[in-house]
Amino acid sequence: MKRKSLCIYCGSNPGRQPVYEQAARELGTHMARRGIELVYGGASVGIMGVIADAVLQAGGRVTGVIPESLVRKELAHQGLTALHVTGSMHERKRMMADLSDGFVALPGGAGTLEELFEIWTWAQLGHHDKPCAVYNVAGYYDLLARFLDHTVAEQFVKPEHRQMLVVEHEPQALLERLEAYEAPRVTKWIGRGQT
């Protein structure tokens, strides 16, 4: 299935290593070249601003979704293709999900992780069949991937659900895997039937 838009979750800070911003630029450029629209949190700061600028500079489309509380702090990116202002963070996340054909977490903090885990949980519960992924820049998500494998070993997460979370180190491979993604048809609960 062709992915026309991707929701990117990422840091509002740039991180310690320059490679994080570089990877965001590369992914944004690849997205624009493939005609994939960026849907993101609408800010001009951190990795968020970097990927938005990269998509725009490569001729792509960018839709930002930002709550009014952050607009008032002057964090909204003013050069986007479209900017939606919501009343709350919950409305923001719902709109971002509705506008997107897939979801990718770049390096980021608690907010990035919270958004990733929520959207991946929605996939496990069958609320959507869109791919969820992490762009594992410079091994940023290595420890998280190991921990998620541990959740499978301890039988809190099914192997099929663990495999739903795509992990890639290169932007082209990431986009190709998202395009080829097909959601598994399994129940959420371990020890119950598969229907």
C-alpha cells in the first residue's frame, strides 16, 4: 500500500549528537522525493523543526498540528503547507493519527515515547492497521528494542505485536518497509484464540 503521509514523532530538542539532526534531514528529503507528506507536531524547534524544513526544502508538503498552548509560547512553525491549531494535546494526537498513513518515531524524549506507545497500542487493539516504526539513529533505540524483546519473553507482548513495530537504521529501508507493511490479524491477549 502506498503511504501518502507519515506522522513523525520526534524531539523538540536537537539532542546531544549532530547525527540526530542529520538523520532527520535525510529522512525528510527522502520523504519529499517519494511524494510522502510529513504530518508532525507543528513546532519550529529541535528535530521537529529540522525535519519540517528538510521536507519543505526538498519540495514536499508539511502539515503541522499544534495545541493552542504551544502556539502561545511562539513555538509554531510559520512556513508550513498547513498548520492546524487544536484545543488540547489529545485533540492534537487524534488529528495527527487521522491525517497519517503511518507513524515513525525519531530520537526524542518522553513525549515522543508516549506518542509512539499510544499509536502502537491502538494498532495492537485493532483501532488502525497502519505501520508503526522507530528510526533507530546511531543506536538510539537499541535498549528500547531489547526491552521490548524482554516483554515478549515474559509473555506480556505477543511476538506478532512486537514485530508490528518496525525498527530500521536507514531512511530508505525504513520507508520501503513501511510501504510494504501489512498488519497481522491476531488478538491482543495472550492465551486466547487468534480470532
